Amino acid sequence: MNQAIQFPDCESWDAAQQAVIFPVLVNGMGLTCAITLERLRSRYGAGEAMALFTAHRWDLEDEAEQLIREEEVSDQGWVWLS
């Protein structure tokens, strides 16, 4: 499956979900990717969520892209990195 996947630089902190959310465009359709602070810290150690995300952005976007290609998207259009 050949999909055009683009990640705009528009990440933000969602306090209600305790997660960094970041948009993705897949063939022009908008989806939302997210990773919780707990998961960021378990992977990369202590730190502020946005700083951890920024430091590891490329790896996280690669992981999100793989999940999208595997069609691991919720009915609400969310891709959760675990």
C-alpha cells in the first residue's frame, strides 16, 4: 500500500489525556497520533513531555507511520503509540 504520509510540526500537550498529540496527513486525510507521558518516560527517562517528544520526534513519527501502514487506527482516527 503506497500512502503519502506527512507530519506537520503542530504537536501539543493534552492535559486531559496526559499525552502529546501530533497530527498526521495520510493522502490528505487528517488523523491524530498520540503518546502518553508515561510511555515517553518509560522509553526515554525522566523529563518534560514536550521536550522528550521533540528529542525523539523522528523515531516517534517512524513508529506512527508504521502503525498507519499496518492500519492500527482507531475508529475515531487516532493512532496511539504504545
